[in-house]
Amino acid sequence: MDNNKKLSGGQPEVLGGEELHDWFGNAVSSKPIAMGQVGASAGEDDVDPNETYDIKFRDILYNDKQIGPYPTDKLKRVDKPTNKIVGEIQRRDQRDNIFGQAFRGEYGEKVKELAPMMSVTEPIGAALISVQRHINSIKPNDIAPKKAPIPQDPRVLSRHIKSLAHFLGADMVGICKLPQSAVYTTHLNGDPLDVDYKFAIVLLCRKTSHTAACSSGYDWIFDPVSFQTYQRLACQTEVMTNYIKRLGHDAAASNMWNYLTLMPQLVLEAGLGEVSRMGLIVNPFLGGHFKAAAVLTDLPLEPDKYIDFGLQDYCEKCSICAEQCPVGAITKGGKTVYNGYETWELDKRKCASFDILNTEGCVCGRCTKLCPWSLDKNDPRDFEDWDGTTEGLIRRVDEQAKKRRDAGFTSPLEKTDKWWFDLERRSLDDHTLVIPKTTQRL
Ligand code: B12
Ligand code: SF4
Ligand code: SF4
């Protein structure tokens, strides 16, 4: 049986079964056990999809109660995205993202020389990346040969999977049909990607607000803030993938270092946000202050609809991100068509060159941090009294915008709570940490 039938290119080969270990890690049997014995009784037939289940104490899977900490069930749902899709969205070669271009020298010798040091210059970021590399290198497990005897109703399974996502630590989760246009044509190593799953489960994790609030963008912590979030998402999506395969369904994780898909498109499709002036997707509760990862699967699921919380109009009038971007990478003008969809196109070359060349920090993220939809704490309690109207959300965002503007777009925490040391590694082959000259200017 081909246990990894849907995913080819750049993935580790699937090995059969699991080794049995005792609690102390000693192998107790050299004979691998079949995954089917974990997910379903050996010899059992596939589950009849028409069979009805009456499972006690699991009302949450059958009712309409809110799943997760944010009131996503109160959002206005629509049939089409609020930005127009006007043409065909083209699949992308992952190596053509701006980092790939920088590594190839397309932005000049200085950017090429410094690009490999990006994200690993600062030791907290480098440590996060080291550990995440291990997570990404775990071999995918087999798909159990028999489907687990659980309800096959897409709605019930979707509520189960969403609850699992929150159990694993995701802040928000949505489901969409997987559009082939969101799948990269190649893996980062250049192997062609042929990914053919029906659905994408999209997980969002908010960034750690306190640390982000302490960062001006001109220091070394904002990139580790991203990698701390990537690491959590990698754990969540790898565990969810492993679990779905134990249920007897195919699945693959798409996360940092192992992206199979372009994420903003999936975040939009899964009803988790709208296209914003920043060029990224903004979520009504998390603003732009989150990272995303996905699990692609054939588990029968119920896709979510798009959402409309008035962002297209809001971004037409607001331009905080464009004003606050240190290099003018975000347009103050109107939307244009890019890759078949309407958006405010980012000057990614300006953003990435600054990210790599800035001697006082890395991947500043000021746009996402200062967007007034990214509230100070992004805490679910902020929305406990929300009346469910767009006006109610916008009122709060206007207040946040005023507060930030009055404070000159700085937080008092930037002057008191920088708990990290701005240290730098000298070069890729030298692990000595030095105090960068630039910290004296902060
Ligand atoms: C490379 C990259 C960058 C690069 C270059 C971006 C680029 N355009 O090439 C740079 C350094 C500029 C960058 C910066 C940032 N990034 Co970035 N980045 C990526 C990454 C790893 C790959 C994107 C890619 O393949 N680009 C190459 C091609 C496809 O670029 P492109 O044609 O210009 O397309 C871009 C957009 O036009 C859009 N897009 C293209 N086609 C379509 C079609 C539809 C329908 C939609 C809706 C969108 C869309 O997606 C691309 C996003 O870069 C993604 C992860 C991922 N797998 O998606 C994260 C990602 C896009 N980045 C993210 C974030 C948050 C940031 C930063 C805030 C950094 C930070 N500190 O957190 C800044 C924000 C800059 C900005 N205002 O957009 C998030 C966005 C989440 C969201 N809210 O939607 C992502 C998804 C990472 C994640 N896992 O969460 N990033
Ligand atoms: S990450 Fe920084 S440089 Fe890039 S668009 Fe946002 S504010 Fe501008
Ligand atoms: S800062 Fe203003 S213009 Fe920019 S994405 Fe946020 S709401 Fe839109």
C-alpha cells in the first residue's frame, strides 16, 4: 500500500509502523507494530459513511456552540471574498520568494552576503530555529490501513478537528477546500510538488504580545517573536497530521521550513480574514498579529465561508501601516490586480532588503504590530462583550488607532521591558556572540 499517495517531492520517505518502547525509552520489541492497531481494530471493515452515531456526552460536536476562545460564530459570513478575484491565480515556485531571490544574488552582493545570517544572527531566534528543524525532520507516520470507527459526518468531524486544534494550542482555526493555486509548484529543495488533498485546515497562532510590544522593530527580538510562533504551529500541525493518519486518512502538514502552500490565500479561503493594505490577511480579532500553518487532508470536512468585517473600506481610509513602514514598502494608494486578485501590492523588494540589511534588527513587522486591528493584548476577553456587529468591532479599532497615534506609535514598554539582550553572532561559521555596535544607538 502506498501510504503517502498524495504527497510527492521533497518529503522524507514513509517508513512502516512504529517501534514499541517502554516508558524509559528502551525498545521492547524489534517488530514494528502496524498503525492500524492504533487507530482501528485490525480486520475491521472501513466505516460506513451512512451509519449514524449516537455518542453520549459529545453534544459539542453536534450543536452550534462556539468552538475556541474567539467568537468566530458571530462573524458575518459571505459567499465570495471581499476583495475581487478577477483572474486565474497562478501557482508559485517556492524558491522564487524574496529570500530565494536574495540568496541567488538578484538584490545585489551585499544582500546575498547577509541573507544566510538572517534570523540566525540573534541567539534566541537561532535556538528556536535549531529546535524547529528537529520537529520538521520527524518522519511522517503511516496512514492506518483501516478507518477509525468514528462518525464520518463532515460537520461533526470539522467540529472535532477544530476542537483538537484549540486543544493543541491554536488561537483560531478554519477549514477550506484546498485550491491547487495555493500549492507551490516546488519544494524548497527544488523537487516538484504534487499535492492533491481535498481540504486545508488552517491554524492561526497569535504572537506573544508583551514581547512584541517591547520591540520597536529596530531591535533583534521581532524575528524570534515570529519563530516562537512558527515553532508552536509546527508542533500543532505535525501532531494533527500524525493523528489524522492514525484515523486512517491521508494528511500532510504545511508549516515553516516545510511549506507546501502559500499561506495568505489559505487564510483568506478558510474564512479567517480579509485582504488588507499591508498585503497580508487581517483577522478581525487578531489583526495582523499572527502566524499561520495548515494541515492538508482528505478527511471529509465542512469548509467555512468567507468573512466580511468591513476591512476593505477600513483600509481605504486608514494608512497607518503605510505611514509606519520604515522603507515605504506599503502603498498609500488604491488596490491593483496582482496574481489574479485585487490587493494593495507590497513592494516586497523594499521590505525584504530592509529586513536583511537593517543593522538594528531583523524583519521589523511594524506594519502588523501597529495596525489598529492588532489590539494591545489580542486577548479573547477583549471580545466577550462584542455585540456581533461590524460597527462594534470598528469602534474598538478606531479607539486603538487614536491611542496609538496619540502615543506617537511607541509603547512605554519599549523603554522599560526589553528583557532580552541584543546579541549577535559574528558570522555563520563563528558562534561567538558580540554586543552589536548598534545597540549603543538604541
Ligand atoms: C517570503 C515571505 C516573506 C518575504 C517576502 C514576501 C514575498 N512577497 O515574497 C518578506 C520578508 C517581505 C516577508 C515579510 C513579512 N511577512 Co512573510 N512570508 C513569506 C513566506 C515565507 C513565503 C511567501 C511566498 O512564497 N512569497 C513568494 C510569492 C508567492 O510572493 P508574491 O507573489 O508577492 O505573493 C505574496 C502576496 O501577494 C500573497 N499572494 C500571492 N498570491 C495570492 C493569492 C491570493 C488569493 C492571496 C489572498 C494572496 C496571495 O502571498 C504572498 C505573501 O508573501 C510566507 C509563508 C507562506 N508559505 O505563505 C510568509 C508570510 C506571508 N509572512 C507573514 C508575515 C506575518 C510577515 C511579516 C509581518 C514579518 C513578521 N515579522 O512577521 C512581514 C510583512 C510584510 C508585509 N506587509 O506583507 C505571514 C502572513 C500571515 C498573514 N497575516 O496573512 C506568512 C503567511 C507567514 C506565516 N506562516 O504566517 N515575508
Ligand atoms: S515588515 Fe517592516 S519593512 Fe516590511 S512592510 Fe512591514 S513595516 Fe515595512
Ligand atoms: S494599518 Fe490600517 S490600512 Fe494598514 S492594514 Fe491595518 S487597518 Fe488596513
